[in-house]
Amino acid sequence: MLSKKEEIRGHIRKRYAGVALNASKGCGCGSGCCGGDQNTLDYNPKYIEEVSSKIGYTESDLVNVPEEANMGLGCGNPIAIAGLKEGEVVLDLGSGGGFDCFLARRQVGESGYVIGVDMTPEMIQLSRKNVEKSEYTNVEFRLGEIEHLPIRDTSIDVIISNCVINLSLDKEQVFREAYRVLKSGGRLSISDVMATAKVPENIKQDLAMVCDCIGGAEYVDNIRIMLEKVGFKDIRMIPKDNSRQIIKLWAPNTNIEDYVASFIIEAKKE
């Protein structure tokens, strides 16, 4: 018999398999996070462009990646804060169709390397197809859970992630794994949703809200404690200026923006 955690993880995996199978069309969950409308899976490039712009991507970002890589997912732009340098090795937690990985590969250049990890086989198939079509040589995608990364110790310069860690059922383990794979002096630059007030229990128990990057949001102070516990230093957590506008897109008329917000999170490994 599956545990409650495994049931939830399976539900999340199934939802995002649907996103991948309908690449660039959204998953039909009705949230801005998943980039779709609950009544249709029709591709809506204007909607995806609008969402991507609101969370911090430029027009140049959108036209310089494979078409199916951007599905309107995310709650921010971790690439904008990561300060990536030529030759660095970058890891993307929950890489989806590879959107942020393809942006990162441009910044680290041919002497750098980018690895995306995702737990959904359909997402990995999609992102690998994008690599093959584009003939990129400095990016790859690996199937795995972010709580148990298929990455060797102290091999990564920068970890990025976009609205994925809130989906994890063991966030401290995610940060512990991130710390393990980072080199000394390595850094964490992520965008994610965190709770700023007590999230109503009915929201936390709603599987659709969990999949929509809302129900699983952890309280901001608890995230800081987790990061400190596993060893991270120089922790910075800053809410996005237009966070309320972003969250309203995901769940209109629910006032969920009073409980959660989109944050930029940065930290370093000494």
C-alpha cells in the first residue's frame, strides 16, 4: 500500500507528465504556474509570453530557446540573479522542458556545462528531444528526484530552480542534497513560492493546490532554518515586487496571495 507521501508524489508526477505530453499547451490545471486553462489544452503562445514576462523573462530569453522548452511554468527568473560565469557547471532542480537550462547554457558557454534533473520521465524525454533538435553539446538532462540527486559530490558551481522545491515533500532533504553536490564556494540561486502566513488547511490538503505550487508552500522562516541547518551561509530571501500579481494569476478569487508569495532565495556553501 502506498504511503500518503507517495500518493501525493505520484499525483504531482502525473500532473507534470500531462504538461510534458502537451508541450507548450499547459496541463489544464487552471493555474498560471502550469500555464494552462482548466477547460482547454490548446496552445496559447500569447498567454505563455504574458506569464513569462510577468515572472521576469525578456523577449530575448523567449526567442533564444527551443519552442517547446517554455510552457509558462515558474514564479520568477533564477537566471537573472544567478550571475552565471563562463565555464561554470550549473544544476537545475526540476528542469521540466529545459527552459532555464537552455538560457543558462548560453551564459556559461562551451567551456561550461548545464545539468537538468527532473522526476518525470515525460519531461526528460521532452528536454532531451529539445537538446537533440538543437544539437547543443553543453547541456544534458537526467531522470531523478531532487531529494536524491544523480549528481556526484562537490561537482556543481551553481544550483538554480524555478518554483519546484515547494512541490517536494521533504524540503530539508532537497537542501541537504544541494549542499552535498555544490563545490566549496558554490551558490544557490532559486525562485520559489513560500508561505508568509498560515496557509488554510483546506488549501494544504487540496492536491490540485499542491500541484499548483501553492498548497505545499513552506513558511519562509522554516525555509531559512532548513538552509542554516544543512550548512548554507549568506542566506537572502527576498519577495518579488509583483508577487501578488503573479499569485493572483494562479488562483483567481481565492485571496491565496494573502498567504503565499514568490521569493528569490540565495545562499552559499563555504
